[in-house]
Amino acid sequence: MKKILIRADASTTIGTGHVMRCLTLATALKKSGCEILFLCKDLKGNMAETIKKNGFQADLLPVDYKNANQFPSTMSIWTVADQRKDFDDCLGSIGNFKPDMIIIDHYSLDQNWHNLAREYVKNIFVIDDLADRNHDCDFLLDQTFGINGKRYKDLVPENCVLFMGSQYALLREDFASKHQAALKKRKQRKSIETVLISFGGSDPDNISLIALRACEMLYPPKKISVDLVIGPSNQNQAELKNFIDKSPLDVRLHINTNKMADLMISADLALGAGGTTTWERCCLALPSIVVCLADNQRDTINALEKKGAIINAGNAESLSANKLSGMIYDLLDNPLRINDLRKISGEICDGTGAEKIVSSLKSKMVI
């Protein structure tokens, strides 16, 4: 049995995306007979319990809470000393577990961390979408739409195997299994009646509330129902519940749901963020108005907008309920545009990215 160690973090600041996509890959690897261990910083919202509920081991790494704000940084590369400290914190688990491969999904780690790991592991697999630093890895996944290997020229070793593009998007099996059914169901839809709102597991800027207000501004005369999905690390639950209780909108609140694919199939329009959930919506051909919550989402959102697969609502900082409400209203009266969004988004990915990667790793005798 091959052993795979995964280094990824989640928190109320970082969000849940890195760990969630690693869970998808871990599930596919486990089905192939691999044993998996996650290593995560002991940050607020670390998702260790979610990892364990999915059937995996999780070791928590220490955090200096006097300087905890440096750790949730999602876009800055840590110093060599910080990376050395992080690796030293991992070393006990690495020594005990003795992995055959390490998967790293972390924007703050680069070749300095990888070089330290080389003494203990044969294969290193990196998940990235920034292409802003050097990696000493054997495999690299970047699921950004429309890219190719040129993006990582001079950033990875020449013999590194690259998995590039949305065909490798890491989606849970329930999305792939519903892909064809969703395409058929979309053809039967004639109007927008149900809106799905989901801005990630933590949504620290409470964009969900702006989206709820945007939907409320359409009521009446446009009567729509809303499914609002939030994660357990969302710090705005009380404010959201208070709004729902007072609003004339028909809103169903879902916290940490495992029925996301079903909710997407039931919806006619999604209001959401970039990131992994973008591929989930595309897989199920769900028309979407997408808000950019982080710099690493911008390239994907712009590329999908250019393709005609989504509607780009711009950056979260400039978003208002009025602006978003107007965008929804324009779609409600434009069935041709809705049909185009359904068709084009449904062609972006089929949800089998994890299976394709595992198949490749098997063919190369890595697992």
C-alpha cells in the first residue's frame, strides 16, 4: 500500500478550498489503495474534523498564535526560515508515516520546502494556480481554464509532469456522476426560479449577505427562492439568520451541506465566488454570476468570462447589492443568454479530473 502525505491549510481567513480539493484527490487515491495523512496548521477553521469525517488521518501542526496572522496569508511566500520551521514541524509525522509521495497545496511554500522533503520522499506533487515561484516537484497540477505548460516554464524541473487546465479540475465524484443528467435537465428549464448563493466555507467579507439583499430587491415582482450555502467556519451566521428571518424571500439555509451537487442541479442561477466551486458549477452547467474574492481567482474568472461561460461581477470590494441585483434582473429577462451560459459552461469540465490524475500516476508506477 502506497502512503501519501498531504500538506494543506484551511482557516477562517484562508478559506476551505485548498483542503477541499485535496480531499477530492485523496478520495480518488484511497480508492486506488493508498493510505492518506493530512498535515494542517492548527488554525481556527482548520477542517481537521471534516478531514477525519471523510475517513482520513489528520495531524495538526503547531502555530505561534502571537504571530498567527502571518500564517493565514494566502498569497505571500514564507521566508526560507519560516519554511524550514514549517518543515521541521512536519518532520515527526513524515518520519512516522514514511510517505511514498507528498502532495503540497500551499501558496506560501516553494522549492525551499520541497528541497528539504527530498531526503525523505521519492515523489513530490504540487497543486498551484499562481505560477509565481519555483517548485522542485515531479508532478504539478494547475486547474486554471485555458492554460498550458508554458505557464510554468523555468519554474519546475524539465522532467516534471504537468496536469494543466480545467479537464483536471478536482471535483467530488457526485459531480462527475451527475454531469450528463445535469446537461439534459438544463435543456428543460425555461426560467430562473431558484437561485443558489455560495461564497465559500468561511466568506469572511460576508458577500452572502450582499447577495441576499440583491435577491430581495427583485421581490416583488420577480418571485424567486434562494438556497444559501455556508460553511461551519462562517463567522456571520447570526447576521445571515437574522436577515432570513425578517426577509420576505423564501430562503433555505444550508450549513456544511453534503448535498451541494443536488442543490446545484435544482438551481437555475448561482451567485458565487471563483475557485473550486467554479468547476462544480460548470460541471453541472449552472449559469453563474461570479465575484472575484482573491487575486488567484482573477485569471480563471476573466478567461471564463471571455469564453462566455460565466458573468463576471468584478471584485468583492466594488460589489453592491444594487449592482448585483441589476445583473440578476438582466438575466431574468434574457432566456437566450441563460441558455448560452448553460451550454458553454457545461462544456468546460466533466468532473473526472481526480480520476484522470490517479490513472496517470498508476501508469507511471507512482501509486
